[in-house]
Amino acid sequence: MSNDNPSIDEDLPEQLRIRREKRAALIAAGSEPYPVSVPRTKSLHEVREQHTGLAIDVATGITESLTGRIIFKRDTGKLCFATLREGDGTEIQAMLSLDKVGQDSIDSWKSNIDLGDIVSVTGEIITSKRGELSVLAASWQLASKSLRPLPNDHKPMSEETRVRMRYVDLIVRPEARANARLRPTVMKSLRNTFAQADFIEVETPMLQVMHGGATARPFKSFSNAYDMDLYLRIAPELFLKRCVVGGIERVFEINRNFRNEGADSSHSPEFAMIESYQAYGDWRSIAHLTRTLVQEAAMAVSGSHVVTHHDGRQADLGGQWPEISLYEAISQGVGQSVTALTSISELKTIATKLGIKTDPKWVTGKLAEEIFEHVALDQLIAPTFVMGFPLDTSPLVRAHRELPGVAEKWDLYVDGFELATGYSELIDPVIQRERLIEQSSLGAKGDLEAMQVDEDFLRAMEYGMPPMGGMGMGVDRLLMALTGLGIRETILFPLVKPEID
């Protein structure tokens, strides 16, 4: 192992330079600051569980080797104290006394060990005179020398720093550790709910020859092996529907999607999503499934349908959720009747009055959706199904059985953001071809979100696709609904721009 380059050290801030000097001193003394292994007989959590309720000032006679990161350290003449913390946040006190470890060992501890270092301490499990569960060291070993100091408790990290350096966030902030462990709990709940309803989980391609399944701008790539353009998927829909054609009548996928669009408190270019399709269902049956998924997830993380957000606010996700009509909500919001047959010129007039900036490439339904979000979004705090979206923005959805120009599509809103969307799926391959050709023409006119004509998908439909309901729900957004956090806090490592030197 080579020593650090002195010219590099001279340019470092003092705290970083001092720690590198300690590393070098350890190596010079024949001590390994990054050993391949250290003694460890139990986790701190196991020790705490085993010795719950010990009286004050008790020696158990049990020796353990424990590991943890030092997050507190106090050195006195003949006695040193430290708090060790392991990954799940469990802590235990380490005590080093001169008579137990010897002068050289305690001197090395005082001079070479810093906050943030990871150590192994071997000794008897005791309780201190204050009743603190502790390990009274007979020996100790450095497991990993930290070359950077941990953030100061009196100066918390900013959100940007927490996102950029999540590894430090996980070390110092209990909420970050809890959030990281919340996701697998939710994932397990989702899979359990699907299993109870006889759904089969599958995996579909992330790299696709053409993008489809949603109206969104894709990320583009290139395959050297196949010498052709490829797209990162924006949705797994078209492959999951192929599964239903093939007889997997209840199917779902928990997947990563990529959309080359804006990023804000509820949007990320890379995000986790769950999509499911149920043969012989429709938008009503899939709404029931979605409500069950959300409520069971709430029960898994909080033991109740009422969840407590990070700021202390409680949100009730239980019971039956109200339904509102999208066009009725628009009509109430703008003070005049608006339907799916309202002309685009009239909608543009309404948008202008509301101060909405419009895009000339928008179709009529897109403009209606923008007006809806402008007038109704802040009212959709409790879970609400918004029913009946424009047909021209729903190219894969069945037309409403009664309302012209409307698709059998709902969006589920919670806390003012869209959590999930559901449909009665279009299964007529002739109409589907017409819709995709129309989408392709929009793409030719410059609409970067328009779908392409997927001939293989249409061929699959021509073999006969049963009636079905379909649903897509953002997993990161589900965590937002359960915690009240923004999307960058529910994603462990969200995409961030590189730091500028």
C-alpha cells in the first residue's frame, strides 16, 4: 500500500489533511487502516435484544466482538467512551479503560481514532453506572479509517447535499435510514396483494426497438451489436398486453422507466412504476385493485390506513374514495360548461383568461387536461379518482360507453399529484392501428411525445386480446403519498447534475 502524495495533501483542507496523516502514521506503525476483516460475533441489534432490561452496573460475563461507526467520542485520562452505530441505526456504548487495554492501545485510540471511523471492539457486555448497555473493551481494531469528517449536528445538510451524498445522509439522519427501509416494506406489500389476487409478475425489456405505451419523450440509445437505434422504455404496457394475449391473464411488473422530460418535486427522469393488466376487467375493477394496493401498503408501513407524514400531518387513505368527472371539474373551475366536444378555439380562450401558456402542438384533449390541472389540482388532497379523460390523449384506451370524445380512463390524485392511472383497454386491433397511425402523424409534425406504429404489437392484438383493465402507478409517488416527502427523498439515488469544481 502506497502512501499519499504529499503534493496532494498540501492542497487539502486541514481536517482532511490531518486524517490522511493519521492514515499514513498507522501504516508506518504496521497497523492496517483498511483490513480485509475484523472480529464480529453479533450485530448491535442482536446484542440489544439479548440484553434488554439489564440492571444498572451489571457485568454479564459474556464477551462479544462488535462493530460500528463512531458517532460520539469522549476521551479522559484512564477511561474513554464512544458510541458505536451500525447501519440500521442501533447504537451501543464502547468503554476503553487503561487497565483493560493497556497504555499503548488507549494512546492509539486517543490519537488515531476519529468520529466516522468504523471499528471492531471486543470485550464483555456490561451496563455502566448510568445503566447504559456497553461493551467494555479488552481489545479493539480499526475496520475502516474515515478520511472525511461527518457533518456537524448543529449545521444540518441541505436537501441538495443530502440527495447528492445520500451515503452521508444515511449515516447521520434517522429519517433517511427509515425512508430507505420503507421501500422494501412497500414492495413486499404490493407483491403480496398481487399474489392474493392471482397476478403473475413478469419482466419485460428496458431496451426497446421503438417507444410506446405512454405519451412521453424517450431517451435514445444505440446498439453496436445490432447496428440500430434503441430506446429506454417509457412504459412496459405493450409487452404486458402481449402477455395477456398469450394467456397470462393477470399480469404485473414492477419496473424502471425513463422519460426524457422535466424534473421537479413529483417527476424524475428515471423512476419506479408498477403496471398491471387484468383480463375480463375494466377501469372499475382496476380501480378497486389500485385502492387495495395503496391501502395494504399503508397498513404495512403504519399499521393503519391513516399514515403520518414526515411533518406530522396525518393522511387518511382508508375507506371508499370519491370520484369526480374531469369535465365537470373543469366546468366548475372555469364557470361555464366544458365537455369533450368543446372546440379547441373555445378552450384556448378559456386558457388565455386563466393565464395558461399554451403550446400550438397541443391537441384539444391536452389543452383540456392542462386547464383541469390549473383549476382543480390544489383541491385533490384526499385520494380522488378523476374519471373520463379526453379520447385524443388516450390512444391505447377504449372509448367511453356513453360519452362521446371521452375515454374510459381515470387518474388517481393524492396530495395534489397524480399517483396512478387506470383504463378500460382498447382491444380492437383495427381501431388501435388507426390510433397509432394518428400518433405517428403527430410525431411527424414535431410532437416528441407521440407514439410510433408498433407492427408487432398490432399483430399480437390481431390474434385476439380479451377485454381487460389496466393500471400504472408510480412507486416513488406511492412513497410520497405515504410519507409526504418529495420524489427526490423517496428515490435513494435520484439523478443529479455533476458538481462543478
